[in-house]
Amino acid sequence: QVYIAESGGGLVQPGGSLRLSCAASGFILNSYPVGWFRQVPGKERQGMSCISSDDGSIKVYEDSVKGRFTISSDNAKNTVELQMDNLKPEDTGVYYCAIHRTYRSCNLRADYYDIWGQGTQVTVSS
């Protein structure tokens, strides 16, 4: 069975950190570009970061998370991880990872991706 799944969400205070993981089953995750998205109630999924396939040489960040979030690929674990530091209340939402199966590059458009995980909740609150 081929699927991806997120983990690592939780409740954290402002200024804290979380590390999200996107794990693949049934295929090699770094064969495809991977994107991380956030969704809040009533709004569309918004791209936070993405990494290109193979060597992961292309990494893209949404402006509001630049300098705070870091995306990386762990080939040994077959995961793509999103390190989130200095979290703010506006980072709250359900975080999804997704893959695109045709091209190697990545972008922050949700409609570019065609396989999605089930999401993990991140809540930043004091």
C-alpha cells in the first residue's frame, strides 16, 4: 500500500518548537518533491515549504516562515521533516504533507500535489 503520513504535531507555547515528519510507505519519498501545507478552518490550504526531489537542492519557504522553519529530507528514515522554531499563534492549523508525481521541482501551490497525508494538528497557544 502506498501512502504518506504526518506526525509530530501538538500543543506548544509561543516561541517554542515542533518537528513535523512526513513518512512514506511503499515508495522512496525523495523520488518526488514534497510540500508542507497549513489549513485553518474556513480557509484553503496554504503552502508553507517544499523540497525538490532527489538531492533536495531546491527548498522554498512562504514569507511568513522564512528564518523560522527548515525543511529537510532524511533518506535513511524515508521522511521529509519540517523543523518549526519560534512558533507564533498564527502558525496554528492542521499541517499536511503532499507529493507531486510528475516533475522534480516543487512549489507552494496546493493544486500541484496529488497525494496527501491525513494531517497533524499544530496549536500554538499560551
